[in-house]
Amino acid sequence: MTQPTGASAAPIQRRVFANRTLNLRAVKAIGCDMDYTLIHYRHDLWERRAYEHVVRRMGEGGWPVSGLAFDHEFATRGLIIDLELGNLVKASRFGFVLRACHGTRVLAHDEQRQVYSRVLVDLSEPRWVFLNTLFSLSEATLYAQLVDRLDAGQITHPVGYRDLYEAVRSSVNVAHMEGALKADIMRDPDTFVVPDPELPLALLDLKHSGKTLLLITNSEWTYTQAMMSYAFDRHLPKGQTFRDLFDVIMVEARKPEFFTASNPLYEVMEDSGLLKPVAGTLERGRVYYGGNARSVEKFLGVPGEEILYIGDHVYADVHVTKDVLRWRTALIVRELEDEILAADRFKAKQAELTRLMAQKIELEQEQAWLRLCLQRIEHGYAPDAAGPNSTKIKASLHELRSALAELDPKVAALAQEAAELGHRGWGPLMRAGSDKSRMARQLERYADVYTSRVSNLRYYGPFAYLRPPQSKLPHDQ
């Protein structure tokens, strides 16, 4: 038997999935984000540490945060904060709310329907905040906990739900910018970083095929250098460092502004750490501070459709890049691995659920038809002399009701289990009930391809032709 090679050898959870055709042979340059893209963190530990720094800061500012603790299972990426009501919601691709909680309290179905039956989530409205990245988990958790305390009258500041979010968001931004949090990570990377020894090979494949590699990150140079050295250098050929992989490194890029504005460009003078203004174009082997996408395009001398950018942030990395520049885009969704494996383990039960649902649909259709026949007979407006009489129809309807009553608990139990795949509280990242989630809609609109980690490209190589499956419509059977 022929052994699987290349993409066919990739485990199901490590595959690259295409929304639009991407010919890697035609890509001349690849830019990469760093945090949660090239370097993946143990997000429960990272977010717990970030949460602790934010709580400390807010406590110093007089906020009642004493006794709060981080719950890494509370929130997940792809949820949406409702600033008007202090809620956290999960919405379908069309904006219908499928699940919600107020603060940390899950709303019952009837309460949720009453609140959101006439509300559609539109991310362009200032009412909604989309949780784009795993860095959002501590922010969402603390906000929900403080909503509970605001409702309980424990916050004396004259604030509403929106003001409360702004306070949390501001503290999160400061915590990420100040040195203490990142110093914790640099002191103990073994605790916080998930190693990926396969990643250097994937990038070496791309580089030696002639593609220009760029590192474009919002992190500062000191942190970038420490993290990249830790993650890459020991896995590269002897004598090489991560600096040999990337033709250009751009730090503190201020994405998404990097893709839309004309921020000034500076060279980082590595011996002193000082910044030198750059009047000309980028040069290979240099480290830059700030800058903008136009300077990258000028340096590369290729059109946007020949540049691929890979990142984990739905908005800052792929939305703006695709919308404004028409670069090719790849989104890193690390959560996919666990969800795909969970779905694979659920396959037998999913087949049973599909069978039972088909049976339920058939019984319901028969029930609906018999009710119509009975209505026609009883009202005499379209009697069918050749059909069964009303007594027989009523007997058949009774049998159908009994069959459905027996079937429904079996369907409900399996459907509930399916709804908890990936996350017990919020369900699969890409699904909202039987529909696609809002996260899935953002992903399919702005990301040409998506995968769980950059190293998955090693199964495909720099010459692959990535094609999406045929799109199906409801009438495609």
C-alpha cells in the first residue's frame, strides 16, 4: 500500500482549510504575526497572569475586585459583549443570539428570547464588542464578574455597563503594554509557551523556495527577540537563529493601523536600542519600529495578491488586511485542534443523531400532512372520498404523537452533547446551533485559508494549491 505523503499525511486536526483558492506558488512574500501565531501560549496560564495584573491595577484604582479569580472556562473566542445590557452572547452568522449570559449568569431560554427576539447583532454598531483573539478571555471574564458586582450595588462609581467595559479595557491595554506582565513571561517561558519544533521546518521550506518572509508584530523588540529566540533557535540548523529566517522584522507595528495609516518608520539600533528615522525603503536583515503596509509593498515590489499575511486576530490581522489591501490572508485558530478531535470522537453518535433526526423529520412531515387532511375533511372544503376517514386519521395522528414523544428525548440528549463539543458552556467555535457562528462568518469572509498553527504548512509545502470544497446550498442534496 502506498504511504500517505504531504497533505494527505496531515492528521485531521492539522489540515489547512480553504475558503477561497490559494495558490502558494503564486505567493512571493509571507508576513507573520508573532503572539498566538508563530508563538502559541498556554492561554489558561497566560490569561490568568494577565488577569492578575489587570485586577491589581483596578484594585489600586478603587474598583471592588477583592476575591475575584480567573475562570479560564468561562469565556471563549468568538463571543460578543453587549455593552448596552452587560451581556455576553453567542450569535449566528446572521446575527441572531443563540446563547447569552448577563454578567456570569446564564440566561434561561425564555429570558434570552424576550431580550433578543427583535435584536440582530451587527458588529459595525458600537453596542457590540467582538472577542477576536485568545487575549480577550481575561478581559471578558473580569468584565462579566464586575457586571455582577455592579448589579449588586458593590461599585460606587457612577458607571453603566459601557463605562465599566471601558475601564476594564483600559486596564487590560496598560497591563499588556507595561513591562511587568511580559517580564513574567520572559523569565519563565517554559511555563507559558507551547513549543512547536515543527515550525522552523515549515518556514525553512517557504524561505528556500524563494519567498520573502517578514515578521510583523505589535510586540516590542525586547520581548520579540526573547520569545523568538526561545521558540526557534534551538530547532534551527546549527549556527542559525530566527533572524536568518526573516528578511525583515517590524515590531510595535500598531496593527490594525499598520495596514491603513502611514505611520512613520524607524530602524531599531540593536546595540543601543535607540530608534533611527528611516527616510528610504526597508532593507533586508534589519529590525524596524512602526512603519506601514505601504512601505512593505514598496520594499517587496509585488502586488497585494502575491502577499500572504498570517495572524490570529480576526480584525487586526485578516479583516483589515483583506478589506483595505486585498492581501491574501490566513487565520490561525488553535482551538480547532481540540474541536476537530472532539467531533471525530463524536462521529458515531453524530451518525446516530443524523439518523434519528431524519426519522423525526419524516414523522413530523407525515403528521403535518395528516393534520391537513383532517382539516379538509372536517371543514368540507376539499374532501377526498378515496382517502381515509377522520377516525383513521385521528388514530394515525395518535400513533405519530407517541412515536415522536419516544423519539424526542433521544434526539435531545445527543443534540445537547453535540452542542457542547469544544466548550461546555458555549459550544463549538464555528457553530451556533445548527447554523454557522458569527466567528465562522468573519472567518469565511476575511480569511482565505485557516488552520490551527503555522507549522501545519509543512504538510503542504510552498508549492501547494489550496482549494475550497464546493459550496452547498439548502437544495443541494
